[in-house]
Amino acid sequence: MPQYTAKDIAKIVAMSKEDIEKLDYETAMSKLEIVVDALEQEGTSLEYGLQLYSVGTALSKKCSAALDAAEEKMLQLLGTIQNPAEQPFDPEKDGR
Amino acid sequence: MNLLKPAVPFPVKVLSVEDLTKHIKDVVENDNLLSAVWVQGEISNLVKAASGHCYFTLKDDKAVLKACLWAGNRRYISTNFKNGDLVMVYGGISLYAPRGEYQIVVTDLRPAGIGALYEAYEKLKNKLQAEGLFDEERKMPLPFLPKGVGVVTSSTGAVIKDIFRVIRRRFRNMPIYLVPVKVQGDGAAKEIVTGIERLNADSRVDVIIVARGGGSLEDLWAFNEEPVARAISDSKKPIISAVGHETDTTIADLVADKRAATPSVAGEFVVPVKDDLLELIRQKSQRLSRTIKSIFTIQKQRFEKCAQCRFLVKPSLMVAERRNNVMNLSRELDINFKSFIEDTKHKFELLNARFMALDPKVLLKRGYIMAMDDKGKVVTSVKKLKKGAGLKLGFSDGYAGVTVDIIEK
């Protein structure tokens, strides 16, 4: 769990949907972890909790989409690694 | 006794022929000069025995020297020789006791006049060494896997075949570009230099082998010439030399980035074994697949841990939990209020009971009576009474007047 301050959370809560859309997976994921941790804190007010929920949902969606994309790409690459295309070999052309 | 004769000691100590010969043999064979010497002369009486050993005589105008060349040493000698050849041989003097003869046991044999070549070799070697051309820091590393291999050697003979065979065996489709050159005789050095330059300019090549089979110093001479040394040193691409046998080091070998003992070894240096590489790639790919899968799994778990946060899954919990709190508090308030009322009531009752216990009427009801004097004041002591005085007795339900008759203290 990353260390964070109230200021960090405030910054995250202030993010727009567009801002979140621009984040890479790792950044979005770290922010989501902070949001979840803050949401589970006892002293969080209801109003703040709802703001955290709103930004948390957007971050979660972003992370989930990034993971889906990564998984698809990974499977595609794994397929390439496991079945490499044979290079044509022409002994007449190669060599001298 | 003839006194004119030089004095001869008495024959007190007489050696046997064998002992004397043994002594001479010891002296001769342990002498620094005689045990390792180059000597020059003309070959005569040459006998090449079926065993492979050679016997001959070296002679000049004034002297002869018997020589033998054992088959084991003969194998390493590349110079051909016959009767009448002027040669220089290297070896040690040995004494053959049964015949009382000494001879030179030859370990190397080269054409005479080659001394000048050796001098030129040493001179160039020292010069280039002083320039730092042999320094380890100048040597370029060989590419791990070249695009193509350039070879400067003769287009005929075992050398190019060996190189081809080894490279093909290790890496079947490795392109090999041969620049055929003369490797000995007039113009050889020039052709070798041109070959190195051509391959330097050829972008398909990134490592060069300069090779020649074994031969005499004269045969290998092109590889001891300065232009060849300079061309190797100036090459922008690493050069492997495979010239002659391992025992004769040419200047080209010293300047080259790497020296191979034989052309086959040069082939081994220049390319890795393709099958080994493919296996390595296969292993690395597997590891890569495993790693990427595990990275993905870790990230997925990390994400799911967050995504499972109950407030994200069911935000209504945020309200519900708080509503619950409110209800709990409200219930607590009710309970607390009731118990407060109860407490208060209880306290009042206790107080009331105590108060009631103090009410005189209650005492009167229980059979006590209250005495009052004529003024209605409560009498609490007999001392205040006098015989015949009137007393008013209060009961719970009325009064009675009595007169004091007896006073006892």
C-alpha cells in the first residue's frame, strides 16, 4: 500500500474523467489503491466517501480496461512465441 | 728413462674407454652451446630410413658433421631437403659411444639464407611492437553473430574447405564471402592487403578471417610483411588470423584481433553454433512467457483486491452503514432515556420510603403514642411531668386526655 497524505487524496478526487482516461495502468492502479484505502478509513465523511466512490469507479474502470487490453496483447504475443513463423531457407541464395 | 720427453705422470689412475667416453659425453651434452645450436652446411650422404628417421652429413669446405633427424621431429619440419641442399639445422650435439662418434640430433631444419628473413622478421616485429600494434587494448572483440564472414585465402586447398565446412556445420546459412588471393610468392602480400580492404568496404561482412596453411618461413613470408600487418591493424572489422602451424607465429598473427591455431578453429571462433542459439532462444522465450504471465496475474490480483472493496461494489453500503449507525444511536437514546426515568423513579421511591418512615402518624399506627402537655407541645421526657398534670395522648385516629398518676425514673 503506498503512503499518502490527505493532499494526495484531494488531488485524486479533483481529477476529471478525461484526466483519468490519460493515466497509464500503474498510475491509475496506485491511485485506486489510495482511494480504496481512504474509503475504508473509519473517519471518512459520507460526502467525501461519495466523491471517493465516484473517482474510484472511474479509476477501476480504467485499470480493468488496461488489464483487458494487456491480456489480449499478451495472449496474442504468447501465441507468436510458441509458434514462430519458419524462416524460408534457400541454400542457393545464402552463403556465397 | 729419456729425460727429454715431457713429464708424464705415473699411470696411477687409468680410465677405461667407456669411462672416458662417458665423461666426454657428459661434457658435450651438458654444454650450453652444444646442446642447442643452429649450424649451417650442405647436405650429403642423405639416408631416409623406412622408419622415418633421416641420417645425413652436413659439410662445408673445412669440416663435416654427422646429423640425424628422428621421425618424431621430422613431422614438424616443412622444408623439403635433398643431397646438395644448403640448410641450417637446429639441435644438440650427442655422442654415440659404441662408435666414438658425435653427431647433431636435428629438431628443426630450414633452408640456409633464411637467417636474413628472420632478421627482417625480428626487426619488423620490434618496430610494430614499439608502435603498440600488438597491444591487447587494440584488439577488437569478435561479433557475437556476424551478418557475414569474409575470408582472405587461397581459393584452392584444404584451408578454405575447412573454414567452409566448420562454419556451415555450426551455422548452416551463414553467408561466407571469399576473396581468393595468392598466399605465397610475388605479389601475395599486395593481394592479401587488397582482400582485407575489399572486405572492409563490404557491408555484408563484419568479421574477416585471414588464413593460410602450414609452410616454411619463406612460404608464410607474405604474412610477415609490413603492408599486411598495417592492413590488419587498420581494419575497421575484427580480423582472425589462421596462418601456418601453431608453432610459427607470423606478424599477421600478432597484429590480428584473434589468432586461431588452425583454419577450423578460426571457423569456430567466428560463428556460434546455431542449434545452441535456437535452444537458448527457446529457453528464454519460455521464461519470457512465464514471466509475463506472472506479471499479469500479480497485477490482476492487485486490481481485484481493490475492485472488491465493498464500498466500490455496493456504494449504498456507505449510506446503509451510516443509517444503521443512526438507528443504533436512536435506539440507544431510547434505552438510555427509559433507564434514566426508571432511575429517577427509583431514587424518589427510596427517598419517599425514608420520608414515610419518619412520618409520626405511621408510628402511631404501629402502636406508638404521642404525649403532649396542655399547651400542645410534645413531651419527650418524664422529667417534664408532674403528678396530677394533664396530658394529651395522641393516637393515630384521635386524642385522649389523661392525668399523670405515677412518675418513675
